[in-house]
Amino acid sequence: MKRITGWGRYPVGHSEVKPLLSVEKFPEGVGIPRGLGRSYGDASFCSEGYTWDTSPLNRFLTWDPDTGLLVAEAGVSLYAVIQRFLPEGWFPPVVPGTQFVTLGGAFASNIHGKNHHVNGAFADHVAWIDLLLPSGEIRRLDPSDPLFWATAGGMGLTGIVLRLALRLQRVPSAYIANLVYRPADWEALLSVLLEEEMHYPFAVAWVDHTDRRGKGVVHLGRFAEVEELPPAWQKHPFRTLRAGLWRVPSWLTVPAFGRLTAPLISKVYRLRHTPGQKLLPYAPYFFPLDGVGEWNRLWGPRGFVQFQFVVPMQTGLERVWRRLQKAPARSFLTVLKRLGAQRGPLAFSGPGWTLAIDLPATEAVFRFLRSLTDLVLAEGGRIYLTKDSLLHPEQFRAAYPEWEAFLQIKASVDPHYRLRSDLSQRLGLQP
């Protein structure tokens, strides 16, 4: 048995980890597939069974440069896709805040990015998946099949994604034209997002959780045309960047983020982002934290939780934000953006406002966030399962009213509940 966690390093499980080496048959026992372990909570391991590591399934299978359709195994990472295809002018249509997620994990979480308000979620760009069922059957699913959408956002509980066909997008360069606003308060920040978001494919705001006024930084962006680049960049317009050159040491035992340091870090971050138009490579725009390997260690050995919610109305967002300002800890990482609609019984769905915040894993924070969850639910919102560590079964059922429909689909392909995780057991998604 191996000690295992999600990216937040909380909660902790103990599971036997086995590499998924064969796609000929379903592995023995009960368990859950796991990619690169970037889901934050307990969705990607099974303490009462196996955790099946899908990273050996890491081959590109076919590529059509005329249509941009890539067929790859589920263990291929977004990082590998970018390194291979960006030099040819192609980029994944949707990326989260890290490129170190597998394609199978991206589908199971139905990840969203800075462009969700215009381009939708990851599964909206997938032509088909090959799903290995507990019966041993491999079923090819397209968006016309309800099982496709139960698997998208289904957290690995309907089968093991073996392969998928992803439509990449043409981009004019590897650089981003980034328009930066630095609003002085919460109201101005929301106003900028609402006025500008449909003019840019990428829109996101960082909010200063340490400031009572809620000032922040808004990043609007699009891929830059070659003609807009400096002459030196024009020579290599599709240059890729290596990630994780610096690493947080494993011996770090003191959290780098806290009540004393968070205000200072937040102030430096805001001052560094001066207003105006800028050009920058894709990596610091989409994946700013990937430049530091194992950055989750910065929270210290106790770990942290990321709390991400969506609420449909601005008034509801404002009420939740006012409550968040009373949290028993302060966060440097607080991100706000608009979320469009999603499909599927476990979809983290808008349209609405979604905010993600990182807080230390302490009992005081847990009590506060469970209470905050009740407020989110009262505002008609829900919690993102990929980030969740704390939901109770009653809260989950209130947030996801189609949970019974999901279980009906799951029972039809996994009647003995061989696919299970610590998350599914905590939420009551199995007998």
C-alpha cells in the first residue's frame, strides 16, 4: 500500500498503485484510473482498492493536419501535445491552469479554461472516446451517446478512457496579446469582465483576497499574429517552452503562504502587472505555476484545499465573496472568470460566475468552507468535483440534482461498482 494524495496533499489515502499496461481486459479488483494526479482532492485514488496509473498509455496514434484531429491514448499529457504540435501551429482548444494533466483526466474532469465563455469545455472538442468497461467491452462513444456525457465530468466512475479523438485549433503564433486591467475594487473588476469578455477569447481575473475592497488584475487575451511580434520572436513564432525548471524542495516544512506572507505576495503580484497591452509567451499566460515544479509543497506538509464554485447570478457571487472575506485564512491564489453551460449529469455547469480559491487544510478552514458551501447551494450553485475535498452526500445531491440519472447510467455499465474512489465513497455514489 502506498500513501497517496491529490494535488492539494489533502486528504490522504492508502492504495495499491498499479500501472495500466494492458488495454485487452479490465484490471482485477475495484479501483479508479489516475493520470498525473492533478485533481486536488480524493477523486483519483481508491483507499479500499487499486489506483490504476494510466501514464503508460502515452502514445500519439494518428494525426490529420488538414482537420486538426488528433487521436491519442488517454495517458498523453497536454504538455506532450503542446510540445509536439505547437511547432506546427496547433494548440489544445481548452487548457486548465496546468499543462500537466492527461487527456483522459481532462475528459473525466471535463476541464475548462479561460475561454469557456466562448469555446466551452474540453469534452465539447472531443469527437469520440474508447471506454473500457468493467465487463471487458471496449465501447466507442461519441457525443450522441448519453454515456459519453456521463463520462465527461464523471470522475472516472463509468469506465477507463483508453483513447480519444481531440480537435486541436490553429493558432497564429505561440504568443499571447494580453490586455491587463488593474481595477481598484470589486465592482470595477466585475464591470471590466462583463464589458470586455466577449471581445476576447480568454478572460480571467485575479482577486486580492487580502484586500477588503477586492481589487485585482484582469487578464484579457488572444493569440498574437506574427506581424505583432518583435523581430526576434518572429524568427521563431511557434517556440515551445520547457516547464518546471525550478522545484520546491521536499524538505520544506514551513508554509510559504500565510496571513503574514499572503498580503505581501499579493501586493507584489498586483504591482508587477501594470495596466496596458503586453505580449508574452503562452506558458506564463496559461500555466503561470508550471514554472515551479511541485509548487503544491509551498503550503507545507499539511496541504491545502482548493474550493471552486459556480453561481448563476452576480448578486449570488457578491454574497459568497463577502462571506469569503471572513475566512479564517488568507489566500494568494483567488481566480474569477465566467463559466458557460456544460452537458452531463455531473457537469460543473453555468452559465454563471466561477471562483477558485486555495486555503490551508485546517479544521477551521474546513468548518468555514462547509458552511460556505451551504450558501453556494442556496444561491443555486455547485462545487467542482475535481477540486472538492469536503462535500457531504447531502450537499452533493443538492448541488447535482441529476445524480440519480448518473447512477442509473453507471449501474448499466458497472453493476458491481468496480469503479470507485475515495471521492465516490465520500459522496455516497456507491452502495
